[in-house]
Amino acid sequence: MPTVEPRWQRDLEQYLSYLRFERGYASRTLQTYRQQLSLFAASQGAQISDAEPTEFSWHNQTESSLQTYLANGRRRGLSGRSLALAVAALRGLYRYLQQQQQVSENPAQYLTVPKPKARLPKNLDIDTLQHLLSFDSSSDVLACRDKAMLELFYSSGLRLAELVGSNINDIDWHEKLIRVRGKGSKERQIPVGSVALKALQHWLTQRHLLLSEATPEADQQALFLSKQQQRISARQVRQRVNHWAKVQGLGQQLHPHMLRHSFASHVLQSSSDLRAVQDLLGHANLSTTQVYTHLDFQHLAAVYDNAHPRARKKP
């Protein structure tokens, strides 16, 4: 006899489908929410099937039961970040259930956890970056591709997923822009520097060497291809970035995000234009940009207020 999916699990799947199709949440965010909510359900005795009936339901949880779950997490040594993710997932689920008129109150609405300490990503100084990007890419197709990827990361501050998802027709060669799809499937256009454009043009003359009839149709227009003759993966990009860090003797692990952070820091240092950096990075909130700049938020806001004529307070 086939097992029947329990009600709590159906509610969870419907919520995740809502986030995916109506809110445009990224698959990684959905995976995190699924994990956090499933962990909570399991902690309350929920079963994966109804072979063993259970009293668990999202509808009979209280603020007290949620607080107890968080307190147990603290005792187990869970980080502030993990607890904050749990709260965000629970709060969002109950907000959805309220919209569906399945619950009258949101028991997670007033949950609080210590604010996670922001982890500041490391950046490379200009001299180190210049050395990293100085390798010869004239005689090897992979080096040619990698030079274009690294130059684009540093020139435009792309996220890893944005670079992987880019297609050839996303580049506006006349306006020197690239269109990317960021978090929540939001599109934005970012300037591309002349050095990166030159590297991209060189790569596109060699790209056909990694293209074949075996290349999936969905990958035919992918900006960057792998040796497997398909769209390059995030894992492969990370490996290649770290490969060049070793070849160039940087003496440290290098992640694509460090190139994005270096881009943001160097642009801000030279321009002091906080809002421009926020737009270039695709941040929804100005406070997020603070993490990338290592600077005090109040100082950054003051830079904006003093520089923008319509931001100044009236006397």
C-alpha cells in the first residue's frame, strides 16, 4: 500500500513551490529553507510518512514551542547564523500560511536571535590582482577562457552564479555592458572594462574549440564552456580560479567571491560613491554593501548625504 504524504509535508512543499514560482527564490535558498523547516518538524516528532500517525502540525505550534526549539539549538552550540536561518524560514512559512488563511496568527513573528556577526570576505590588493591576471593566455584555450572569466569577475563584480549563467547575447559590445540575472532572478546591467572586453573578445575567437554537436542545446549560447563541451559549472569555476592562484604563486586559497569583493572595495576607494557600488553589486539593501567595504555604515551614509544634493537635510 503506497504511503500517503503527511499534511505537514504537503504544506511545506506548497510553501516552497510558492517561493520558487511566485517569488523567484534561488534553488540554494529553497534548499536551505527545506532543510531548516524539516529539522524543526523532525524535532517536534514529525514522521516522513503517515505509517506512524503523529500529532505534529504546523498549525498547532506556538511561540513558546518555537522559542524552546531555538533555546535547544543554542545549547547544542548552533551558530547565530544557523538560528537566524531557522527563524527566517519559520517566519516566512507562517506568513504564507496566514495568507492562505490556514492559521490566524504567526507564532514566529516576534522570535529574536542574536544578530550573527558579519563575516567579512577577504579582498586582494591591486598589485596582487595585477599579478594574478598577468598569466599568458595566447596559446591555450583554457587559459584564454580563464583569463576572460577572471577579468570579468574583477571588472564587473559578478557573483559566481551570475557568471556561470551568462550567455553571449548578454554582452552589449557597443555600450560595454553585460546583463546578468542576480538573486531572485532580478536583472541588472553592469559596465565591463576595456581590458575585460578585450579578454572576452579573445576568448570568443577560441570558444568554438570547446563547442560541438554534443553540447546541449540549452548551453549553445553559454558565455563560458567547459572541457566537457557544456556550460561551465560553479564548481569548475572555483577550481580554475584556485588553479591560477597556485600557478601565480599567491600562496592562498582564492575564491571567486574574493574577486567580487576586491572589485567593490577598489571602486569605493577610488570613487566614494556608495550608491553606485550598491547598484553594481546588485544589493537590495545598502547595509549589505557595508559588509563588502569593511567600512562603517554610518560613515558610508554620511558620504552619500554629503555628496548628493537631494540627500542633504533641509536647514
